[in-house]
Amino acid sequence: MKGSEARVHVIDSHTAGEPTRVVLSGGPELGTELLSARRDRFRETADGFRRTLIDEPRGNEAMVGALLCEPTDTTCAAGVIFFNNRGYLGMCGHGTIGVAVTLAYLGRIEPGQLKLETPVGIVSVELHDAHTASIENVPSYRLKTDVTVEVPELGPIRGDLAWGGNWFFLADSPLPLTAERIPELTTAGLRLRSVLAEQGICGAAGEEIDHIEFFGPAESSEADSRNFVLCPGGAYDRSPCGTGLSAKLACLAAEGKLAPGETWVQESIIGSRFEGSYRQGTADQILPRITGSAYIVSENQLIQQPGDPFGQGIPAGAIK
């Protein structure tokens, strides 16, 4: 998005309150390699495009972008690369539901089964109607349990490390899970994440644990648990977080607290809900199924004019 005026055609939706911005045209040319290679090329050669779409004044800290791509697997309806205000995501549960509902809105798919290709694997989706979809996420698993760290001003925090398409540290919340406590929960999550990094606590191949999930009792009688999820860029997830629920299901399965096929209803910090269940995968992995609803909120063109000092967004440091 340099030189003459550039336009990007996008559709915005929200899934359980969490926004997804699907890029239909005007995105960077990334080639036809595997999605993981295209994601790397996106990061290395077109990161300004990510900032333009996600950062203010065109986006916001909660926004997740979804760049539609041609899939390498011809059985897939589309390929998709997810990104946010910090960087690039392997997988995004709420975003996948948002992409499916967006494709339905465009008339590209109808209710039924479909597959989407992501940088971390192929995700199966069942579109139930114009707004509701179930995704079968990538294989998920608990890596470590009862990991205890000392966090400044919070004391010892004990939790599990789990993969649900992104890496999570899941722990009982040190604070009440109410919307009024979101600023304090955010600070607690940031401190915990910093301690994990300082102590070298990481994913299976040395990856950063970039998502923090605090959980506790649900407020609604129709839910099993309530959570607060801190995303990589410091924003909290308005939805119950699809990859976070996948990680949670993996922990519940490992503890023998949820059997295959049983439903777990996860409530977000704002009260929205996802339904989750799983089937057994290979070894200690599970195959999570997440159901949620998304709604289209706008279809528009984002414009970048020559000379705009914030054409590639306002740096996060200038706002926070």
C-alpha cells in the first residue's frame, strides 16, 4: 500500500463480540506456496499492510485480520492467514467462524461441510445457518501441568501449558472475572506472560506462550466456566476464544473431567458463549469442535492516501 492511493475491500464481522476483518481484495501478493510460507512472506515483506488494517485509525486493538488466499489443497473452500495488532496467528477460532459467515454472506458457500486451509493445518467447518458455525480445530493437547511461577504483586500462579492452535498458559483467575476488573486482569496477564518469558517457559519447540487464559465460575447457569483471555498484542478477547477453548478442552480431557462428545459451554468476560466438545485424536491429542455465532457489521473499502502520516497505522507505543 505505497505510492498512489490504495484501496482494500474488507468485510467486518464479530464472533461473540470479537471482531474479524476479512480481506477480499487489495492485499499483498504472497505467491502460491504453503500457507505457512506465505505467512512468513507476509511478515517479512508486507508487515506494513498488517499495521494499516489493524492499528488505529483504521482498526483497533481487538481486531483480527483474515487474509483470504488461494488454498494449496483444492478440497478447501479458501486459505486464510490470520493477523492481529502484534503479528501473525497460526489459527484463530473466532476468526474462522467469522470467515465462514463472511463467505456465506458473499454467497460463496452454503450451509454444510467445508474446509479452510490455515498456516497450521486444515480446519473443518460446518456452517449451520447464516450466522452459526462449528469448527473442528487443529489437534490440541496439554504440554505441561501444575507449572507454578511467582508473579510480582500476584504471588504464586499455578497453571497448565496447552496448545489449541496457539500456545496458552491456563490458570485459575487471581482476580474476580467481571467486566469491571478487565484493566486489572489485563495487567495481571501481562505480568504473568513476562515471567513466563523470563523463566524460559515455552511451547514444545521453544515458542513463546503468547496467550494467557484465566478461568473461574460462570455467571450464567447455562455455562460451565467463565474466562478472560489476554491476546498477544495486549488486548483481551471479547469472545470465549476458540483456540483458548480448544486448549481448555485438552486440559479437561487430560484430567479426565470431560469425556469425548460431552459439551462444555465457555462464557467470555463479556458474557458471550461458545460450545465446545472433542473427539479423541492420536496419542494425547484431541480434536476440538467449537460452535459459535458471527454477524456481519460492515462492508467497505479502506483507503490509504499518499502523504498520510498514519498510512500504516499509529504505532501502539504512541497510543499506550
